Amino acid sequence: MKKRRSAEQIVGLLRQADVDLGKGAHVPDVCRRLGISQQTYYRWRTKYGGMDRKMAKQLQRSEEHTSELQSPDHLVCRLLL
């Protein structure tokens, strides 16, 4: 089952993973504990690594705004103007 997590939740999970890894846990074990695949962990780490929750929220708002601007309805409205 595919779960959608907010950027803030992802940052929280990555912080938790960093703590566990700092205590000597291995990536596969941490991913299993978090309920995500290793591929997801590395993808998230690439995209959200080093962010705090505030930055992640800003990124999510920016991505939502961009997707709104790229929607077909928005493009039609701009063409009509």
C-alpha cells in the first residue's frame, strides 16, 4: 500500500533515521523500522537531507504552486487573457 507523506513528515523520519544510524544501526534495519524501502530512504535523503521542517514546508508549498500553474485549466485561462 502506497502512503503519501508530507515533506514535514519526511524530514521528521529522516531525522529519526539519522539518530538510529548514529547509534550504529544499519540502513536496512532503520528502513524496516520506518516502514520504507531503502530506495525511498535514499531518494528522500537526496531531496530533503539537511532541511528543517520549515524549509520542507516551503518546498512543498512551492511544488504545489508550480503544479497549479502547470494545470491545463490554468494554461487555458492564461491563453484567454
